[in-house]
Amino acid sequence: MDVNKCIAVVFPGQGSQRPGMGRDFYEQIPACRETYREASSTLGWDVAAMCFGDDERINLTEYTQPCILTTETAMYRGLVERYDFAPQYFGGHSLGEFTALVAAGVMPFAQMLKIVQTRGRLMQEAVPVGIGGMAAVIVENLDADHLSAILKDLPIDVANINSANQVVISGEAAALPEAEKRLSQVLGGDKPFRFVPLNVSAPFHSRFMKTIEESFSYALKDAGRGLVSEYAPRVTSNFTGSFHSDSLPEIINNLVSQLSSTVHWRANMQSLTARSAHVYEIGPGRPLREFFKTINVVCQSITGLASAEKIFAGAN
């Protein structure tokens, strides 16, 4: 395998949504229009209208997740159609991992739409709105294990290890002020320290998602008939940090465990870049590009057709 010729593509997750996302792809590329139509037919509501308009439900997890999956899948299909884009490896952050599995051919798009809508509904129902919260801890050379030890007696978990400089914590909203106090005292010192509360409706990737694992497992197993497990080793797992195996039970276990476990995104980046010379981020936002910078990797972000044209026009 010549790593210099390999391409990896990554997809951001929840929080990257925005009004109007994907509209330019929809208007200009037939494959993208068909993707939105397929989504609407599958789910029974107008996904394009939700993505392109001012419907506030786009920020409700049950709707956010299928809207992001649809937009990212449409964008990916549009790049394949227009530029013969052909990555060998795939990754995604949290919800983005499900887009990666669709793009890699592991799961049909229509089946994955139903899965992520169920996932979003279950995650929203797991904890009443206002009870849970999340925050990004940003400081140089951050040790996630040390951070976890500082907070070990609080109802808070490490949700995402995004880079050497950022870890996201998740748990009871009432405990976040105490977490900020402790972490600033221990980790701050003479280094710049930031504690950024996130605008989320539930404590994702924490112990509080354990209650929905069984229900989500049933949903995945029911859809497993359409899962092509031999393609999964091209996709990284948030739960393990490395590539999925081709074992159907292991794939399902990884996706279920992702709900309440840490997203090992830094490890995902390292796994992908060990096999690929070029990395592209596809989605309505570009949060992953900054994380790749921390491991000295250039990740080119595609958030619309204009950015795609700049990247690919000269190569075709």
C-alpha cells in the first residue's frame, strides 16, 4: 500500500448544523437532490425544508442527527459525482461516524437515517432538558486521565478527547461550576486555561446515556441485515480509537458503547493519518480541521461547493 496515494475523509457531528446547510449542493448536483428526496421519503418529513429554512427544530437532537447525516451524505455523493472523489478511509466525530459508515458502504443510507433518528430521540429522552451539560476544557498538553482523576467524585465524565489541547466533559449541569473551579486551579497555573460550556440539550457520551444502550442495540441489530461488515475496516471507531473490524457483533458493540463512552478522536486522527497522505473534512461546519492541526496534519475542509471548487478544480 502506497500511503502517499491514499485519501481519508472525515465528517463532523452534532453542533456543526446551520440553516441553509447543503443548499448549494442540492441546487446544482442531481445526486444531492436525490439524497434529500430519499431522506424525506424515508423519514416522512421534508428534510430539505428543515435544512434550508429557519425551522428551530433543526437544533433538537431527534431532527439534528438525520439532517446532518443527510447533508453530509449529499455533499459526499456530490463530490463523487462531480470530481470522481474516491477516498480509501473514513472517519467521523460522534454522529459523523455514522455518516462515515454510509460513505464507506457499510450501511445503506435509508437504513442509517432511521437508526440516527432513533439514536437522536433516545439521547434526548435519556435526561430531561436542563439537567445535563457539557463543556470544553482547553489548555496545552492536556492529560485526559489526569483530568478525569481531578473530577472522579463528581457526576461528570470525559466525553471527547479531541486533541492534545482539548477535552470535552459531560454530566450533571449543576456540577460543571465545581469542575471548572477544580480544573482551573490544577491545570491553569501559568498556562492559558479556557472552560467553554457547550450549547447542548443533553450530556452526550457520559454515564447518563447508559440507560438507552439496550434500546439502541435493538435498533442496530434490527438494521444489521443490511450491514456490509467487510467494508467496516476502512472506518475508524470512536469507541476504540482504531479501525473497526469486519465482525458484525463488534461493530454493533462499538456503536452502542459510543453513546456513553469517550470519543477517542485524537486516536482516530492518528489511525487515519497513519494510512493516508491527504485528509478532507466534509460537512456543514469545519471543527475537525483545527484538531488535525494539533497533530501537524493539514485537513482541507469542504463546507460548500465554492470550497470544493477551490480544492478540486485544478486537479480535474
